[in-house]
Amino acid sequence: MSVPAGYRSRPAALDDVDAVDRLFRAVDEAFFGTAESSRAWIEESWRSDRVELPTMTLLVFSADGSLAATADLEATDRSKEIGAFARV
């Protein structure tokens, strides 16, 4: 995947859970005026056998190094269904 000039991307790692949670909360706050932590849900999903971090996740960082977007795929049965989830 190519990203705009000045941005960079990479797969997520478990160390990124807090940064992704902050982005989720910022998006929820902007859209709904309130936000709750999704940290436990993110970590549970990423530690499960439904998500392979190196191949099923993507983080996009802006030029200042802040997290600008996140996306992941989750597969309970890859032959039947793969879910996608993203926040920008």
C-alpha cells in the first residue's frame, strides 16, 4: 500500500495497543462527543488466533510520527468470512 508523501506505514505490534486506543477515542470523541477505551478489545483481538499482526494489520503515521490511521482484518473462519475494521 502506498501512503501520501510524508506518511509511513507498517504492520501493528502489541506495543501499539495504547496508540491505537488513543486514536479510537479521538475518533469517537469527534463523532459522538464521548469516548470510552477500547484497549481491552484491541488487545484481545490482536492476541487471538483471528488476527495475524504482520499480515492482517496496518498502521499509518503522519510526518510528525503520530498515528493517523489503523486498519485490521479479523477472520474467524477464513474460508467463509473476513471482517475489516479501520479508523482514520
